[in-house]
Amino acid sequence: MAFGIEVENNHGTLLLDATYRNLAVTSASTGGVVAVGDGRSFRFDVPTPPGPGWGAQVFTASGQCVFDSRLKYARVVDTLSGPLSGSTTHTYPAGRQYAVITNKRAVEMSYEVRDAPGSPAGWYNYRAIFRRCLPSVSGNMVTLAWGVFGTGDWSPPVQVIPTPATADYQSRFVVLDVTGY
């Protein structure tokens, strides 16, 4: 006979059972992967019980933890597509703290070209310029904006500039409520 637990909200939506696993906070730091309004970043991963203690836990039939009441879980507020160019701002209810995870990066590479110093006419140097759509959080506003995130070194002298890699302008982001985390 099978047994387990199912937790539903007031609308009858299944929130938790032995087959579902949400991501939990595994570490918090400053800078890094997740943009948070106060400069911190959060790492989310599959839940790992923090060791002995009190609380409720739910496991799969094979013994993997899918829920531990002592952990803080991702509270998804929204999913967003990044703009194809420029920027866009989304406003959420005030009084909460928000973080943004990049779900799919978009990137564009172009070249800056110059005459190669000390070389004959027709010789050039180039360097790659990388742009991508980046999230930022200010209070209850999430902004997604394209910006330069890296510039490569100048190439040795060449006569033919290579074609840049194909750009990918499609980006996706997940907005989280991290109030109290």
C-alpha cells in the first residue's frame, strides 16, 4: 500500500507531494549569480537537510529529500522575457524584497577594429565586445537592460577580421520574493 503526503492551497493547486521538489537556499553572499536589491546574492539548489534537528521532512520513495521545513524555498513571483534591445522595468508590490535569477542568457558579440600600430596599411587589430541583458533590482522594481559585460584583448595584427558569433537576443528571468531570507 502506497502512502505519502499531498499539500494543496485554497484553490486546489498541489503545492507539495513526494514527487515534487522546489529549490532551497543553500548559501547567501554578496555579488554573484542572483541580483538582489541590497547587493546580496542567493544560491538555490535541491534541498539538503541541514542535519539533525526538529521539523517536518518529505522524502521520495527512493529516500531523496523533497522538503525540509527548516529550509527557505524559492518563492517565484514572475517569469520574464528580456527585451530584445534597450531596457524594460517591472514593478511589484512594495514592502517585499526581490531577487532575479537568469534562466536563459542572451548574448551579442561584436568587434572593435583599429589599424594595427606599427604594421603596414591593411593590417588590423580587433577585440570582441560582449553585451548581454542583465537584471537589476531597486526596491520593488526589476529592470532588465542590455549592457557591455566584457571586452576582450586586442588581437595580433590580421588582414581579415573574422565574422562574430551569431547573437542570441532571447533571455529569460525568474523573479523571486526573498523577504526574510
